[in-house]
Amino acid sequence: MAGKIFYRERHKIGEKERKPRFKLVATAGVDIAFYGDHLRKKELEEIAAAVDAELVLLKVQKKEADDDVEVKD
């Protein structure tokens, strides 16, 4: 079984900024060490191809400021 590399889009980055747009979240079934948390998509694809891993984009729901939070005692 090939390993998996989980990543998501960063929140605090603009559309036209020239900074890495993705955040590494986790790996499974891959013996690999990452030295950077923020990576470009092309970098992730090259790493995944080199270690025969699958890239998994995590979908993140953006929290709206108007959401009510229920607190249970």
C-alpha cells in the first residue's frame, strides 16, 4: 500500500502573494521527515512522486464570525 500525505490550504495568505500556499498536516505509511510546514503544490507533488505516496487535500470549513457557539455545562 502506498503512503498518504495530507495537506490543506493555508488561511492567512492572499491570492496573489508569492508565498507557499499549502500546510502539511500529516503523513501515513510513509517513512519521511519534512523540514518545512508550508509548501508549494509543485513541491508536494514532487515529494509524493518520489516516495510513491498519494496526496490528500483536506477540506476545511471556514468559520464565520456570526456562528453561534453552544456551550454545555
